[in-house]
Amino acid sequence: MIKKFKVVVLLLAFVFSLSAYAQRPDVFSDKYTLKQMVVLSRHNIRSPLSGNGSALGKMTPHAWFKWTSGPSELSLRGGELETLMGQFFRQWLVKEKLMEENEIPSAGQMRFYANSMQRTVATAQYFSSGMLPVANVRIEHRFRPSKMDPVFNPQLTLVNPAFEQTALAQINAMDEKGLTGIGEKLSGTYALLEKVLDLKDSQLAKEEGKTHFRPDDTEIILALNKEPAMKGSLKLANQASDAFILQYYEEPDETAAAFGHKLTLQEWEQIASIKDIYGDILFTAPDVAVNVAHPLLKEIQKELKLKKRKFTFLCGHDSNIASVLAALDVAPYSLPQSIEKKTPIGSKLVFSKWTNKNGEVFVSLDLVYQSTQQLRQRDMLTLENPPMIYPLQLQGLTPNADGLYKLEDVQARLNKAIDAYKKLPR
């Protein structure tokens, strides 16, 4: 959420992140046995959602990266990176004895279910090829690509004047001055984006006089059976931010990725922050999150209860992860070694179920993601060179000394988030 959090909270979150899987002592595996894993994944690198002839193309006199896929589809690099991630999970789960090397799971043991968009189905296919290379995994999706599956579609299924009033109040509460305050805090970032785009020389500037992103013209639209939407400068800036992030991952030459401008890593993080803020505004206000995440929360809860299931892979979007985390009341976090601080491309929300020698069952919640360097360099992922694994904290719950939550506490939190849908203003 967009608030001024105390420095001590961020420092504690950073220190807590150092206890990630790669740093867990060997005694952890002696104490706990991995029994099940449920993964909610964002698709990997795609091309921008719109092509060069759209508003995106009009925002700059420069040509965007020549993509290896059509608009919104998984790129060749995205497929390669997702295969690498699947290979890491294979090593991880073999080490933890949840599966065997080159396992061919029996019916019902593993499930791969994706939104029916090309980029999500393809991501699940590449991941499964890395994780289960000889199993010939079938990817479950319900519609002909590319159509949104209601389970993954972050749409509002309950909208009325009372809900709209409460949700907009929660969104405006993200800053003491509301949406305008958020825009004002983005003024320096907007100026950087305008410079990198060379917006003043763009077709948009010539045709519409658009040479700056305004801080005060953002409007939120909440409509039944639609995704939360936005009008104004922040929406336009988000399109550019999204394209720049993807271009930075794909283009080996950092200067070329910034249209000839030499940017520091901090400036890339600034550009990426626009997309994080855009997503926070649209999908993480409490009532909005409960509304749009409702089908996925039920799906996750159902999977965690299946005794035969060992592994579940649900593939959707950043909005899915953001809304699920907000609905579960996960503590604020800022991911290290990534220019995207909330839900990086290809990131995975992982629910791992562990048992101890007394038969007690625990759950860990982690975000697994490739660092910016791993994305750009296409690093091989191994147990010795793992992706980033960042432990998440559930506000109001206390983990044990090993960072694990009691299963019943996590189930109660899931039930609370699911039941909250029934309590939305009506």
C-alpha cells in the first residue's frame, strides 16, 4: 500500500528476508518434511499489451524493442526464463523429497491450471517442462486463448453505490491528500519518465499537446464485472512504465533500453515504481482486494485441503498476486534485488505445507522471483544459485522460530478473506 511506513518496519522486513530458503540451515530439513506446495504465479516476460500504433507508440519518437511475440503474448526470453524457474523447482522439490527426479506423477497428485490467456498458458507450459521434463504435463485452461477465466479475472463481481463509496474512500486513504497527493509525490518520477521518453518530441505532444504527466487528473472507475480501471496521466505513465520494464529485461544494452539515456539502477527502480503504485491503487484497497481475489482465494483454499495433491501451479497475473496478498493482510514489503518491488515478472506466491516430527502442520508463505540480474543475464538457477525467495508475514499472526505459521491459522486467515466478500457493502 502507498503509505509512509516506519523505517524500522522495512529494516525488519529486510533482515527477515535473509532467512530465505537458500540460507535455511540443514537442521531445518531435519525438523520439517515438505508435504505440499501451492503456487500462484505471474506469467513471465511478455510483449507490451499494445503495439507501436497505439498510445504507447505515440508517447515517444523512438521505436520500442522489436518483440519476439505479438502484443501481450509471452516472449521467447519469457519462455526460457520460465523453464529455468521450473528447473529450479524440480531441484528444490527433489531435495525436499516431495518428488523424484524425472517424476511422472499419478493422477491427481499435481495440477497445472492457467488463465486462458496465451501468456499464462504458455508460462505454465514452460514451467512444467522445466519441472517435469518427461511427464508430458497437460495444462488445464477452460477457454480458447485468449479469453479471461473468471477465476483469474480480477473483476469486480459486486458493485453498488455503497461499495463504490467505501472502496474509493479506501483508495484515497492511501495518501493524506488522496489521489492528487499520490500524483504530487510522483512528480519527480514523472519528470524522469518524460525525459527518457522524450515526450516533448512525441506524436502525442504534437497532436494533443501532451508534454507532461499531470498529478491531478487520475480518476478511478469501478464497474460491475469489469477490472478496476483508471483514467488520466497515471494510466498513461503506467503504459510507458510497463513497456520500459519489459524492454529493460529484453534489451542487453541498458542505454538502448532507455532510448539513449544512461540511467542508474535507482532510476530504473523509479520508472518501475509507477507500475507498482498503479497496481496498488487499483487492486489492494481492502474491499477491492476481497472483491476481485474472491475466486482465487477459494481455489487456493480448496487446493490446500486436498490430501492427495502434492503440487499445484496456478498461473495468472500481477493483479492476482497483489489482490490475494492484500486480502490476506500480508505485511508491507519491498523486494530486494528487483526493480519491481511488489510482484516482479514471473514471480510466484508459494504456500508450502510442512510437518514436524510430532505431526504438527505448518505453512510458509514466500515470494519466489528472479532478480533483475537473473532476468537480464538469463542466469541458470540451481540450489547453489537460487532465485530470490522472500518470506512474507501475515499481520496479526506470529510465526514460530523457523518462520512458519500453524496450518489452522493460515486456513483461518483464508476463510476470513473469503467470508469478507459476504460482508462487502450492499
